[in-house]
Amino acid sequence: MSRRVRTQVSRRGFLAGTAAAAAAATVPAIGQAAAAPAAASATRPNILLIVTDDQPKQTDWALQKAIGWLAGQGVKFSHGHVTTPLCAPSRSSIFSGRHAHNHGVRNNAASAALDQNTTVQRYLKQAGYRTGLFGKYLNSWNIADAPPHFEDFALLQPGYVDAKWNVNGAVQTINGYTTNIIKNRTLGFLDKAATDTRPWFAYVTPYASHGPRTPRTDPVRPRPSTRAPPCPNGTAAPPSPRPTAATSRPTSRTPPAPWRTAGASARSSCGCSSRSTTPSRPSRTSWRPPASSTTPS
């Protein structure tokens, strides 16, 4: 007999899961692009490797769709173990296929010890693959230095929002949420397969869900509508309080922005002010202060 157990998720676990979910949300889009008909033969498959950062196992609750999508078309390893669970040593093992005591990167400050001539990206590039890196590379790596054997790269200096990047040799700050930037850069790399017949290797490494586990805070908002929202109860709105000269006297003759006009018209045509999503302001031209009022200098 099975018994369902409800897991208590801590605040830290929730934030980690949220950041991980943001990274996982990019998986279907990238995976679908990767599954497009490839020009390469079956003996030279395309390779997509996605590596999340410091992701605890207890964040699986946030990744059920991604895990199901990947495992449903592949294999899920339920008893996998990392020999050296530290950023640079572990990533160096991915690149080289060797343990930390063999590749020499035994801590996060020893990234330079990795022999770049014995990495998977070097062998694949030598074999005629397009190679791309999008996201985090190795700890202690200088952001100004290009990652060896990656011909197309957007190297991230770890961060979640408005971070510094090295994009194909140009160090720059790119505004936005880094997980989304990594997704878009990766999709652009995959789209080149339409004109470049070489097989490809894409190493995709978002910063999530590494601390401070910052989730995206700028969700896409719908454009403001110029149509008035329907009134749910058919009642008239109470009259708005009369504006005062101190708060509403115009400071310029510039017409109000369209989004403000849309909000004002929506509010005036419906009695339910709570349904209006855009704050309204009094007309800049239809109201004038009373003749007896004193205009401040």
C-alpha cells in the first residue's frame, strides 16, 4: 500500500525551485529546436548538454514537466552520484571525462589547471562540429578570455539580472534576466543549422538555481487595451473627487500618453473602478483652477 506524503518546502527550497523552474522552462523550447531535422547523418548526432548550477535534489517539485519531457524521451538516472560536488572540479570532469585528481582542478580557484587540449569541445570541434557555450563556464575564469574551442559563445559572469557577458570576444553588460538571455542565445545558435550543415554541440549552463536563487521579477504584461472593460454589476461608479490645483495643475502642454488615456476612458465608461488596471488622471485641458484660487509661484 502506498501512502502520499506531503513535503514541507522551506523558503530556501521554494526560491531554489523557482529559479530552477525558470531554467527548466527553457528546456522544451531548446529541445524542440534541437529535435528539428538535422542535416548531419545519424552517425554524427547533434549534442545538447544542459547543466544547472548547485541545484538541490529537493527542487524536483518545480521541474516535473521538464523531467517528464526529458525522461519520457530518454533516460532518468535515479541513482546518479557526483564524485566532486563543487563547481569548477565537477564541470572540468564533464569536459574531460576524468576525476578531479586526474584533471587537476581540485577547487574553484584552479580552473587554469584544466588541460584544454583534452576536452570534449576540443575533440568535437576537431571532428568538424560547431561548438557553442551559453552561460557559466568555470569559476575563476577571466570574463575577458574566450573559452577555448567554442566558436560561438556568450560567457556569463555569474548573476541573475543585468549581468556582464563576453559575447564572442566583446565584454558587455546585457540587461535582462540571464536565464532568458541564455535561452535566446542558444536558440539562435540552433537556428543556424538551417544554413550550416555541420553537426553541433551546445553547452547550455544557466546560473539557476545557485544562490541567491533570484526568480524572474519582470513577467511579460499584456498591452493596455483601449476598450473599456465590461461592468460586472451594471451599477454606476461613484463620482470621482474633484482634483485640486496643488495636485493636478499641469506642468506642461504635452498631451497625455496613450496608455493613460486608455486607462481614463476605461474607468469613465464602467462603474467598477476596481476593474480598471491603468490609473487615470484628470484631463490636462478640460479643467482649470477656480478663479479665486492662488496659483503658487
